[in-house]
Amino acid sequence: MARGDHPMRTPFYGVLLIVAAMVGSTVATVDGPAWLRVVVYVVSVPAALVGFVMTFRDYSS
């Protein structure tokens, strides 16, 4: 295995994306103008979906 090719990195990055989407949405909900909340929510949904796919993809194939 070459340096930087650790197989558990992809799920870890996926979890980080999901957590970042959750934290960003929470912070935007607590304090921020409406236009900023909409932008954060629109960016958070695809980030969480990509994180979900990265975390739970099948490695058997």
C-alpha cells in the first residue's frame, strides 16, 4: 500500500462531509440572514449526500 492510499480514508472523509453539513446548517439556522440560510441549505444537501455515498459504499466489488 502506497503512502496516502489507506482504505479507511474515504469513509472518514464521508463522515467529515456529513458532520460539516450538519454543523453548517445548525450555525446558519441559529444566526444569519434568510439568504445565507438558503445558500447553506442548498450546499449542505449535496455535501451530505456525497458524504453518505463515500461512507457507505460497497468495497466488495
